[in-house]
Amino acid sequence: MNQEKREDSKAIQTSHPFQILCLDGGGIKGLFSAAILAHLEEDFHIKITDYFDLIVGTSTGGIIALALGIGLRPREIVHFYVSNGNSIFANRWPLKLRQLWHLSRHFIRNKYDSKPLEKALKDCFGDKVLAESKKRVVIPSYNIGEDDIYLFSPS
């Protein structure tokens, strides 16, 4: 019986491997990820989301994952970062203060002001909700105040 189960699982694995696109966080560096995806689409004349079963992203990677999920093309996401990057990822403090802040674990604050991000996302996504995603997406999040992990997904 164990041999049958192993053969069945091998057949499933070889018939269609489950492909996951995982997009990392990093603030404005999301522009780089979006640009790479855009160049892949342009160079190979493909739609990148056709090649993945699941799109996962944290932080700025989550923004890209959500945008891909609702059908935006990577070139449109590049435009989003170019148009909104300066306001979303504006530095609040001089360099020395930012370095001290990163070294300290006593402050529990957002790295950036959320209002410009909220406005840019509303302008980009409109009133769409996660359930309207055309692709399976998962957005992991960590709540430092509650020391808990959340997974946001339409299903």
C-alpha cells in the first residue's frame, strides 16, 4: 500500500510541478523586482502570471503580488513605483537617526508614513478586494505587537 501511495504522489509531481513566484520585501527595491518581471515578459513575449500557480509576497513584494493577482502587468507595476516611490518611501529622519532607529528595539513604529502608501494603493487598486484576485496569492504578515503571523489569501 505504501508503494502505491508513493507512485501516485510521483505521478502528480511529474505531471505538473506547482510553481510559486515569491517576491521579497525591501521598500523601493520592489521597483527592481517589477522591472525584472517586465523585462522577462517583454523579452520572451509572455504573460508572467501564466507560469505560476501561486504568487507570494511580503511587504513591497506583497504589493507586487496583489497587483499581479488583479491582472496588472509588471510594466504597470514599474510605473506605479516610479510614480509613487518618492512619496511612499520618503525618509522621515536624517541618516544618523535612521541608523539609531534600526539598532534600537525599543521603538515599535512604521518605517514610513502610511498615508502616501494608502493613497497610492487606493489610486492603483480602486475598490478591488483580495477575493477579486485572478491568481492565487498569499501575503504573509507579522504583527510585532502581538507576536503573531497572519496569512492573507482570497481562499
